[in-house]
Amino acid sequence: QVQLVESGGGLVQSGGSLRLSCTASGSISSINTMGWYRQAPGKQRELVATITSGGNTRYKDSVKGRFTISRDNAKNTVTLQMSSLKPEDTAVYYCNCDIRNRAGWGKDYWGQGTQVTVSS
């Protein structure tokens, strides 16, 4: 059994910062790509940022230079530091991890989601 627990969402004014964290726990052998997605009301879920086990990162164009993704492999944690937030960043943010469990099975896992609201 694997669980992802997210924290750090909230309400912030435009131009402000927030830090999201996600920790994976349970029967984990290895974690490949970790990432953050978001879904605004009435819109499809979209990729925000990902980071591979080797540290390679990928960002949605609109967040480049404002958001930074990082991971702590020893703690099975991925963090999204968000700065210069804009109202259009408002969404539910979801953690996603590609995890291989101790039985050798690989699967994509999702967190429960955390609300980020940016006021203008």
C-alpha cells in the first residue's frame, strides 16, 4: 500500500509565494518521476512540473522562472516552490509519483489534492 500526502496549499495574494510538499509512504522500492499537476474549475488537469530520479526537471511554460520543483530521495518527498503567483495559478494541485513497490509492481499514484487560491 502506497500513500501520497500533500501539504502547503492556501490563499495568497497576487505576487506572493507558497510551498507545496508531498511525501510518499508505504511499500516503496523506488520512485521514478515525481511531479505536480493542477486542475482549475472547468478545465482539464495539466502538468505543472516534473522531476526525474536523476534530477531532470520539466515545467509548464507559464510557470518557468516562477516555480521550482525539487525532491529529497531519502525522504520520498517532492516540493514545489511557487513564487510570483498569479490569479491564473488558482487550482487544485495534485502530486503524482511513479512508484515501484517492494513486490516489483510499478504504478502511478496521486495525492488527494491541495487548493491554491491566488487573489488579485
